Amino acid sequence: MKNIIFLIVFTIFLVKDAFGQLPDPGFEFDQSTALVITDPQIDFLSPDGVTWGVVGKSVQENNTVDNLESLFQWAKENDVRVFVSPHYYYPHDHGWEIEGVLEALMHKIGMFDRKDPLSLDGFEHSGADWMPQYKPYIEGNNVVVTSPHKVYGPETNDLVLQLRKRKIDKVIVAGMSANLCTESHMREFLEQGFEVAVVSDATAAAIIPDAGLNGYEAAMTNFRMMASRVFTTEEVTSLTRNRAF
């Protein structure tokens, strides 16, 4: 009986110790590292955007708009390759007959809408357009804009292909929105064998108190349990080549 009790207590101790302090895989910034930014667009990040009523509080608390600009600037100054994964909906996308809750909402409010995949008519200053302060960076030679993702993750665009073709196997992920596109990109990168870090204050998410929903808190839990490292913007912008964190 004493032996059984000892084994039970010892097992509890091991489990508590294992999960009380999670391991730190670390993250080294080197030539094979790229910055991936999801949905740096008006509909998510501007008071003029259609989602500001639910994401605005989180965007402002995290200083997300300025932090994303700091990441773009850091990447330009340090010749870091940047991949922007945008979210666009064209008229034919509104013909979907199967939708999740937020997909249905996005279509209903005209989020990220564009008139045509081959035309920029009406695009400038629309909700699908980039935030104005990001445009000089996105037009830079170190930036690749991928084809649009259609739900949340990069499974429906060419982002992974673009990364693989440049022999990139480490990504630092930031952008909108934390528990949707940002987290979905992180998850797919992990499944594809990439080493992944996330920038906690260069993202934000919907907060809906009446429904008891906080997308940012949900995402942070998953980032910390899945990514190799969760950075702040200040930590990322202090990184230099071949620096382990």
C-alpha cells in the first residue's frame, strides 16, 4: 500500500512539474527567417474598417497599427524578407453555400470586398486596401504579396510555395486577426514543418463581452502552447542575424 501511495504522489509531482514550467524551444533569427504578416488591411486596422466596433479596443490596447509598422521598418532596414498574406473576397466568393459563422458575417458586411480579381477599380482606400502607412514598405523589393487566402489559413493561397521556393524554414508571424487568420497561419506552418514565432502585440482580435468572447486571449493561449517563441515587437526589432532567443 505504501508503495502504491508513493507511486501516485510521485506521478502527480512529475505531471505538475512538467506542466508547471513549459519547455522553451528557443528561436534563432538567421538567413532562413522571414516575416509573415496577415491582413494588414483597412477593414481590420482602421476606425473606417467594418470590424472596428469589435476589434478596435484590442487594436488600440496592443498598439497594433504602430507595431506592425515597426516590423515593416525593421525588415526593410535589415533586409528581412516579408510575405504579406491578404484576405480578399470577389463577387464569385459570395456564391458560397457553406459558411462558418464569421465567414457568413464577413460576407454580410462586405469585408475585404473587391470588384474583380483582375481589376483594382475601387480598391484604393477601400476596406480591402492596405493601411496607408504600410504601403511604402509593401511596395519594397523585400516584400512578396501572395495570392489571397479565402477562409483563415494559407492552405488556399501560394504562401507556403513562395516560402519554400526561397528556402525559408523559419517564420515570424504577425498581423490580423489573432485567433483567426494569424493563428490559422501559425497552425499550418507548424504542420508544414516550419519553425514558428508569433509577435503578441502586433496582432489583435475581436472582443465581444456580451457573448463572453475574447479572441485575443484565446489566441495568446494557443500561441504560447504551440509556437517556438512568442515575441513582443520590441524583442523582434532588436534581433540581429544568427541571434538565438
